[in-house]
Amino acid sequence: MTEIENPIAVFDSGMGGISVLRALVAHMPQENYLFFGDSLHAPYGVRPPEQVRDLTMQAAERFVEREVKAIVIACNTATSAAITELRERFPQIPIIGLEPALKPAVLAHPGGRILVMATPLTLHEHKFAALLEHYRTAAEIVPLPAPDLVGFVERDELDSPALAEYLSELTAPYRDNPVDGIVLGCTHFPFAQRQIARALGYPVSFYDGGDGAARETQRLLTLAGTRNTGTGYGQVVFTNSEETPERMALCRKLFCFPTLIGTETTIPAV
Ligand code: DGL
């Protein structure tokens, strides 16, 4: 395998990173991808940052042994906790992180009210504080921790009444006091976008970081001269720390998930 054919590694605490993998494949279908989800240790978002950093570092070490040409940390939580250390440790490899997509949301709703749904760890880390400070005067940013939402995606319970009830309670304060946009600051959440829109009961625009991460990966590979510009289709390999048949079937199901743009929601082009 030449370096150009080496895979792009995509990492998440579990299944959420598949929403980013979809964006990567849409932008660069020629590339080979090696996805690793750490479902055994999910959710990361309620763990101490040091633990998340160690788990992410271990995954990155295994990727480097397999000679991947880039690593996408398709997890806002792991990015917040570990991206600086990862880049220091592996300066030779492009490492792309995820962060809540505040920029497109604020650009689309200047002076508006923007809800940022993410894990508690993401909302407590320094990276999010810096984002808040940056956009403080441009819009009203409302952080909303949603610690249990990751579990519903991991357990493939998107159609459960329990999820509808959880989201109904979580979004209650924003039903009569509407928001203009919702930033999905956790890569698991795009899979529950329809359910979130339904719980709110009014049309709202959603923003996630998948597309931005895919564009940044493309830019860094081009810069490094390792972008595969062939015309064929690459291979996507799924691996997981919990490789049960059910888990691997869920990987394929989420990878083929119907389009995330539904009638209840709008995603403006930015
Ligand atoms: N998917 C991860 C993120 O983007 C977090 C999920 C978790 O808490 O494990 O933040």
C-alpha cells in the first residue's frame, strides 16, 4: 500500500463518529477509511478529562501503528480533552478535531438565540469557553448538556418512547421561548435530529461539525500531498472495542442512515 492508499482513521467514543465518517466519504469517496468506535467505554462525556485523554491516546497509538495517513477525532468530547496532546505526540500526522459548529449558526442567525447541545465534558472544557467568549456579542448562546442522549444512539433506541420523553423534558424550556438554531455539539446527536425537532414542535435549523471536519481533512491531505485523487471508491472498515454482531450491524445501519435533512428541519447552505 502506498501512503496515498493508506486509510484515514476516524475515531469516536462509540457510534457517533459515523455521522462524521458519512461527511468524509461524501467529500472524498476515493479514500480508504478505518473507523474505530470505543463503545465499550462510551459515554466519554461524563468521564474525567484525564481518562478521556488516555483512551483517545491509546486509540491514536494503535492507528499510528497501522500507518494511517490522518486521524479524525470524530468526537467533540475527545477533541476537547486530548487534541493538544495528540498533536504534540504525533506531529507528523494531520490530526483533525471536532468542535461545536457555532460559526455557521451565528452567521445564519446574527443576534439570534442559539442552543448548543453537547456532553457535559465538552461544555465544561476550556475549548468551549473560548468559543463562547468569541461569539458572546454576536448571538445569545445557550449551552444545554444532554448526557443521556449518547446512550440512546449507542443502544439503537432512536424510536423509543423513552427517548421522546427524555427530549420532551430536556427541551421544555425552549418550547415557549423558541431558539433560532441548534448546534449539535456531539457527533452522536445528528442521528437524533428528527426526534429533537419533534420534541421542540417548531421548525429550527440544525448545525453540526461533520462537514467542516471533512473539508479540513481534505485541505490538510492536499497540503501534505497524500490526498487520493483517483476516480474509484475506497473501502470503509468498521472496528469497535465491543465487536458484537449487533454492534457491527448498527455501524452499517447508521452509515446508511437516511438523509439527516427532514421536513421538520432546515439546514441552510453556509
Ligand atoms: N460523540 C461524542 C462527542 O462528539 C461523545 C459521546 C460520549 O459522551 O461518549 O462528543
